[in-house]
Amino acid sequence: MTNKRKEPEGKTKQPPTKFAVARLLLAGAMAIFALSFAAAQSQKPLPPLDPATNPHRTRLIMKDGSYQIIMSYRIVGNVVRYVSAERGGAEEEIPVDLVDFEATRRWEKQHTAPAAGDSGSSETPAIDPELLKEEAERASLTPEVAKDLRLPEQESTLILDNYQDTPELVPLGQTEGDLNRSTGHNIVRGAINPMSSAHQIVQLRGEKAAIQLHTDTPTLYIRLGDAAAVSTGATPLTVDTHGASAANNAPSGASPNSRYVIVRADVRTGLRVISSFKIGLLGGQRQEDVIETTTETLPGGHWMKLTPRQSLTFGEYALMEVISDKDVNLGVWDFGVHPVAPENRDVIKPDPKRPLTLERRRPE
């Protein structure tokens, strides 16, 4: 007779709950590890970049032949993320299907200087001079004149103002009486007797200029342009009009050989009068209502920087170009100094760096 052990009434067998929880935690950890490994594999740089080559410059070439100048790139999913060398290290992205990786690697190989000695040398390869020249040329077209504030390519004459502690670039119009009103650089020659006494040479409508500055130490910038940076031998015609003006179609851009002065205007009822001055005394004896400037050609030869040698007091002024020992440009740039004036229109304000949209470049 077999004796069977009877379980106490009211009790049933319990499942091993501790082992079930452990199995669930282990399965979750393995799943997280698998996802992390897959993500790491998808973000693997192609080709891997040696940190020893930084800072680095190369080209990311597109299938249509255009390219971006970059410092590094990596593939993430179906896009290529790259660090732009043209836009101050901003990270941008482009679909993988648009990139020609073979051409990119080929260009990199052709423009990377071989290391001296054996292949195991860790010498940093030289940055391609062609890329450095391109970057310097682009930067010289729109140089930075204040933090996050750059000169534009569309204007030819600007003045740096300061409104409520914020630097602003104000486009400055060129005026010759009733003849023209533009932001270009037009040569309107007028002859001045270098030894004569002061007399009226320019009369401007209105008692105030359209541009009113809020600082007494402005800085002016005049585009020189390619025609001025590289002399072609062409010069504006000199017309003897005994003090009258004559316009001609001169190339845009200031002459780097000219001198510039700021002349205080005589404000009268309904107009402003600019009087002549003695050109021969410039750089020597001080003349009343004449503020001389220092000039500097910015790197690249595209812009000239003009700085007054003394502070400007409240009033109306005009920037004048002295072409020769007897000639001045009667096309003046007029402005006023009025610290409590409203903000000028159409000003260019600082633009902090931020990621930009993709801009393709065609090979030259």
C-alpha cells in the first residue's frame, strides 16, 4: 500500500516569480544593447577621419558636379552630415543619394600632401592652398566690421552707426544737388582753385540729411570694386567748367588713390551749403569745418575703410573725395550727427551665426 503525501488543504503550487522577472530584465538589456550597436554602426564615418589632420579642409562633391568645402562628414541613415568650413563650422546635412563619394575620396587623395619619410609618419598634411585662397577671397568680399556684422555685397558705400548700443551699417547715398540720388559711386568733377578763398561748390536740398547718425565717431566703408583694385588705366574725363559740374559714366567703386575729407555743411533756410577748401593745406594746417580722414584698404582690396581723425559734433556733414590737387568729386555723401534722432531705415544689423540652408557651388 503506497502512502501519498497529501498537501494541506487551501494551498496550491506557486510559480518561480523571481526567475521570471530576471528573464524579463535580461531580455530588455539585450534589446537595448542591440539597438545601440545598430545605431553606432549606422553612424560610422566614411572614410574615418584622423584627428591628427584637424583643422582639415576638403570637398564633399555632389553627383551633379557641385561641391561644398567641409572639415568632416559622416553618414547617418539616409543623410550625410558635414561640418561646413565656409560657414564657420556649422553642421549641415544632405541626402546620401546626392553625394559622389568616389569623387570625394579621389579629390581628397589628390590634394592631401604626402607625409615626409615613411608611411608611418604622423606629420600633419598641408592644407590645400587653393582652398585657403578661395576662403580668403570670399571673406574679403564681405568683411566683418563688428561682432556678427558684415559688409554686404549689394551696397557700395556704408557708414557704421551705433543705435542704442547696437552697431548698425547704414547705406549712404551719394548726392550732387538735383543731379542724382543713388548708393553708387559716380564721379562728378569740379575744379577748385587751390589758393582761392572759400566759396559755395555744392548746394543740397533740405536742412537735414536723410541719414542721421547717433555716434560722433562713425566709420565709413566704400567698395573699391574690381575696376579699382586692378587698374585698367581708364580715368574719368576732366572737364573745365570753371566751377560748374559735369557728369560722366565712371566705373563704380572708389579710387584707392583719392583722398577723403568730411566737410561740415552750412545749414540755411531749406538747404545745406558745402563750401570749398584749400586742397594744398590737407595733411598740414587745420582748416575750419574740414575733418580729415585716415584711409585703409581692407584685405582683398575690395573695400576702403575711412575713419575721421577727430570726433564729429552735432550738425550736418558731407564726405568729399579729393581726386587731385585741383579736382574734387562734387558727388558727395551727406549725413548728419544727431544722437537723439530716430533709427535710420534699411539698416543692416548683426546676424549671429546659425545653421544655414545648403548652398551648392559649381566648379570653376
